[in-house]
Amino acid sequence: MAGRTPRKAPEHFDLVILGSGSTAFAAALRAQELDKSAVMIEQRSVGGTCVNRGCLPSKNLIEAAKLVYDAHNPRYPGLTQEGPGLSVNFRELVAQKDEVVESYRQKKYDSLLGGRFTVRDGSARFVDAHAVEVEGRRLTGERFLVATGSRPHIPDIAGLESVPYLTSDLLTHGEVEELTELPDSLLILGGGYIALELGQMFARFGTAVTIMDRNRQLLAHGYETEIGRIMGQVFEDEGIDVLTNATMRSVHTDAQGIVADVQVGSTQRTLRAERLLIATGRRPNSDGIGLEAAGVSVNARHEVEVDAQLRTGVPHIFAAGDVIGRQHGSQMATPVGSRQGAIAAHNALAADEPRTFDGRVIPRAIFTDPPVGIVGMTEEKAVAAEHRCWCRPLPISLVPRAGAIRDTRGFVKMVADADTNEVLGVAMVGVNASEVIHEAAMAMRFHAKLADFVDLLHIYPSMAEALKIAAISRSKDPARLSCCAE
Ligand SMILES: Cc1cc2nc3c(=O)[nH]c(=O)nc-3n(C[C@H](O)[C@H](O)[C@H](O)COP(=O)(O)OP(=O)(O)OC[C@H]3O[C@@H](n4cnc5c(N)ncnc54)[C@H](O)[C@@H]3O)c2cc1C
């Protein structure tokens, strides 16, 4: 008909992926290996949260903050700081962070695109179970993967809607949320890993930081209780104000910045800061993507519901990564999403046996100083799973290397089944804990027992000896060992 633009035919793919984070990339690469076509759809930056505004930029700046802290706080007698020490140019630090992010994104994400593996810019939304719409274009697929990740959870607090606040998106690059000026003072709401990592980082760059959390201690959920206690002490020793059992009732701004009415225990307090950072957890991006139109359901925690093969209730639609939250032992972490993306693509596109995600052994780290490393069950979980628990926390000062390098902050705890002696979980706070935890993880993959940690010759003096000493303490007093004797 004259004057009417013909509607473009939909493009068709073997796998249509909503999102382009680490979960999506792993799925698209697996599709490529299977010689299938895949398209990812991205509304922000290619690569998703981890590379652009999560893992990579945070770890880059956290290390810079450690250099500043160590320069000002030499822990050896004989080393004294003279003169002003290191000075911090936050803008330049942010600029170098952006360069690192750009170069990593180019190497690990952008350069992989091409051929039958493409990305489309725009926001994707299911129009029915077989098609999504992106900026007015229709893309159809044989199979779909929802890998839309998560975003900061914003709590319901009186006045918050009219207050400018930061979220972890402050680490982003090329978006308005990026923070380029170092605040003089910062109030952080939340006591999870993001609050801790960013709180210590800002404090070390020179910001006066207050961390407030409604729980009785930091890291209240999913961690051994000792970890939150130790980190609270470490933070206070560094001059960070830690308020637990603290609830923000309302917030507003005045000429100086943020004013928050806070209830701490039974007392009311007014907290002031130049900036406010909301770090109260993350929620899956399962809304606004037309899941209802596709017939895909979401649970009360906003997680896209999947079975152990990562299939939603609609057999050709899969979901993986942050958007499935904590189902089937999953956790919101990059390597978890990558593993799941590959499994989902395999189950969607390969003819052989379906695969399932195994969340029994997931090593995790919190990149504070000292760092935290965890894997497997906490004592509470082991008891809930009806194990008779042999669970013993030991101070990291028992590890020769910790004493040798004059950093004895932390602890190590093994959670073992008291009947079989199988190690079910490990938690460690201490120098290099984020690396040491891999030994425990590998051992647990093969159902190692306490004796296996003792039998393995460990490098002396190393922080990994923490694991051996913890295991030895099942039968001997670890305070009465000589050097590396067993
Ligand atoms: C500050 C911070 C630090 C972190 N540090 C670590 C760490 O050290 N180690 C670690 O393992 N994990 C870390 N994480 C967690 C990690 O970043 C996430 O678990 C991981 O990025 C999740 O990957 P994903 O692919 O599932 O989701 P994402 O990476 O979030 O990707 C989802 C993508 O989908 C896009 N999207 C959403 N909706 C739509 C739509 N409708 N249309 C088109 N696109 C859409 C989003 O823009 C996003 O880019 C950190 C997170 C944060 C915030």
C-alpha cells in the first residue's frame, strides 16, 4: 500500500539472550561452540555489572586505597611515615580505573563478538513466549535465556525519594552515576559485602565513613558470626564508625548534605554526611521484561523461577546468573553466573544429557583488608543439615606467617562432620584469605577429610597453613606446635 513502510521481518536466532553480562557471554560462547547463532541484547554497557561497575572497578580502587593506607600505617617498628605520605587525586584514580575497565572489556568481551555471535543495543521485552522486542524490532528465537542480572535494592525510607543518593553504580564508567569527586563524609546504609568493601576503600582515601546496619552485626546473613564481629573491630580500629542495630527512619537534605534520623537500639540519633550510599543488597532484574507475556513465573524474592537445569516453567526459556538469585544453591557472583550461562546454553541447544548446576562448593571472597574467604557450609547450616558438627574457630595469630609479617588480624574456622571428619565448610579472615580459600574449595570438591589437610605438606611459612593448623586442632592443641610440626 502506498505511503506505508513495510514492517521488517523478525530476525531469528538459535539463542536469544536478554543481557550481556558474564552469564550471557558464557552462554553465547557455548552456543558458538555448538555452532549455533546467538544474540545478546544490552541496555547499558556490554559486559554487564562485573566488568563495568562491579568486580573489576571495585578491586582496582580497593587496591589503590590499600597502598594509601599502608603508606600511612607502616606496621613495622623501624618504618615511619615522614612528610605527607601519598596524596590522593581521586579524579585521576577514577580515570585510570576507567582505562583498566575499557581495556579489559575490549579484551574479554568486545573482541569476542562477531560472526554468529552478536549484540544488540536496547531494552528487551518479551512480547510472547517466542519473541522479544528491542527498540521496535522483533527478534525471535528457538530458545531464550534470561540473564538480566540484578540491581541495587532501594529500601522504603521516608524522604529517600527526594534525596540524591549513591549506589554501587558509583563505580560505573561513561554513565551519569559515576562518582568522580571524593566526598568528605559518607553515610553507608547496609552491612553486606559491598558496604564493607566500598566503606573501607573510601575511608582509606580520606573520607569520614559511617556504616549503619539494622542487624546486630555486620555481614549478618550467610556468614559465620565471627566474621562480622572481626570486621567490625577492624573497621573501628581504622576510624570507621560502625553502627549496628541501627534503622534509618527518615532522611532529608540541608545546605551541608544528608541528614538522617536513625534509631540505634532504643536511642534516636541524627547522622549527617556529605553523601549517602545505599548498599542494602541487590534484587533480580525480573520486572519490566515481559515475563508475564511469555508465561514465565517469578517468586516472592523476584527471582526468575528455574529448575535444576535452569529451565523456567516454559520449556524453551532458561534463566541464569544474578536473576535467579539463591535458587538451587546459587549465589550472585560472576563465576557462578558464567558456569550457569554455559550450562543453560548447553541444555537449551545441545542434544546430549542435560546438565545441572552444583552449588555445593562455591568459594567466595570479600576484598576487605584483611580479606575474607569462605566456602561451603557455615556452622549454622551444617547443624541445620543435621550434621554433628566439629566446628572450631582459631585466631590467625597461630599461623606463623601472620606473626612473621606482623598482621595477626583474623581467624580461621573449619566446619567438619564430627562422625566422618569430612570438611563441609571453611571461613577465614586474614592476609591472603581470598587466595587460600581455593585450597579448601579444591579439597572439598573431593570430599576431603580433616586428615587430608594435615597430610598435605604446606609451604612454610604461608597463610595456607591456617587450614592445616585448623585441621590439626581436632586432635592437638594448636598453640603447642613447633614450626610446621604436625
Ligand atoms: C560493587 C560490586 C562488586 C562486585 N564484586 C564482585 C566480585 O569481586 N566477585 C564476584 O564474583 N562478583 C562480584 N559482584 C557480583 C557480580 O558483578 C555479579 O554477580 C555478576 O556481574 C552477575 O552477572 P550477570 O551476567 O548475571 O548479570 P549482569 O552482569 O548484571 O548483566 C546483566 C545485564 O543485563 C542488562 N539488562 C537488564 N535488563 C535488560 C533488558 N530488559 N534489556 C537489555 N538488557 C538488560 C543489564 O544492563 C546488565 O548489563 C559484584 C557486584 C557489585 C555490584
